[in-house]
Amino acid sequence: MIKITAIEKKKRLYKVEFDKHDTIYVTEDTVVKYMMSRAAEYSEKQLKEIIEFANFSRGKNLAIYYISFKMRTKVEVIKYLQEHEIDNRQIARIIDELESSKYIDDASYTESFINSKINSQTNGPYQIKQKLSTKGIKTDLIDEIMSQTYTRESQVDVATNIAEKLVMQKYSKLPLKMLKIKINQSLVTKGFSYDIAKTAIESLELESDSEQESDLIQSEIEKSLRKYGRKYGGYDLKQRVIQSLARKGFDFDTINRELREYDF
């Protein structure tokens, strides 16, 4: 038989010393389950069982501690336990128990994650799907919950809200054509489909302000003339100015109308 010669409480574990075995560290659950105390005796088989359970209990406690701060996915918990050198066999057992007790619930995590992104009105479905995938959520689960939670109507509402902010905060000084292009690009980058982006932009009912657009194009013409006028003249200069204005979103009718006032 193997006898405990000393047992001492540390921060989170108990240090247990034996007369015929190396010192081991066990959780409080292990101490209680096997009634471990000074002078208690165990067979080799019992000690092996104690060590097995202690490793499992330590891993489970680590996982619960990790989850206590916020919801985690199954894959996140597995990676965390691997980083703490928990045996893969024990990890599988720990994950099974935590899923059974709903400490880990990828479906609930996914639904909560999607709702939080909808409420924050910052991300489209494709971007949300990508973020969930990096957290180890399976594609079919994401698609199932996304279809129930992030409906087309919700997507249009969020995309429209983002588009309104872009107009006011970032793109208000652009010509109408470029304004729509920039908003479309931003919405697609944020994970909305081209169809949703188009619908959101149309719902804004944006209109061209001829006076503002005239001021804008005059300003851009002056900039282009200063930029290209040093190297080019005549027809070449005019073409480079036209190309520059077109890249900035001005249509050719407006460009030609405004350039009538200039002598190249």
C-alpha cells in the first residue's frame, strides 16, 4: 500500500506527498472524492485512478474558469485546454461533460453572437459568418441560425443605417455617382451582399445637389490643372483633367459642361 505522508493546500491545488510515490498535485474535488488525508493508504490501482481523476478535474476546473468570463465555443475551450497541456483523452471527456451541462453550447453562442452584431449595426451576414468560422463554429450551424435570426429585412435595416452614417460622416462631399459607389463598396466590405447594398442605397433616395456638385467639380478642376498643367498643355491637358474627374465620380456630361469655361 502507498501512504500519504503530507498534504498541503496551495493556491488552487493540493500538494500530496507519498511514502512510495512521487509528489502529485490534485484538485479539491479529488481530495473530497477519495477522502485524501495524512496517513490515508491506497493501492497502485487506486493511486492511478486518483491521478487520472485529478487530471480530469484540473482540466474541467480550468475550462469552467475560462468560460466564466464570457461564453466560449467548443473549439476555443479545446485550444485553451491544449495550451495548458491537458491530455487529449481528458479533453474529450471534459468537453462531453460541459456540453451536457450546457456550459458549452455552440448553438446558443452563435445566436447570441449574431444578435449582438445585429444590435450593434456594424456587420453584414458574410462578415459575421467569417468571424464565427474562425471561432470554430460549423458552417451548417451558422447558416441555420443566420437564416432564422438575420433576415433579409433585418439586413436591409442595418445596411441602410450604416449607409446613412457613411453619407453624413464620410462621403457627404462626393458627387452622387461616387457617393453611391463608395457606400456600396463599404457595405460589401462589411459583409452585405450586392443586392442588399443596392436596396439600402435606393432606400436613402439620394439626390444630386447641382450647386454643391458644381462647386465640387470646380474645385477638382483647379486641382487637376495645377497638377497636370506643369507638364501638359492643350488637348493632352484637357484629356488628363477629364480622366481625373471621371475617376472621382463625375459623369462626362457634367465634366464637359463645366470645362466649356476653360480654354485649353
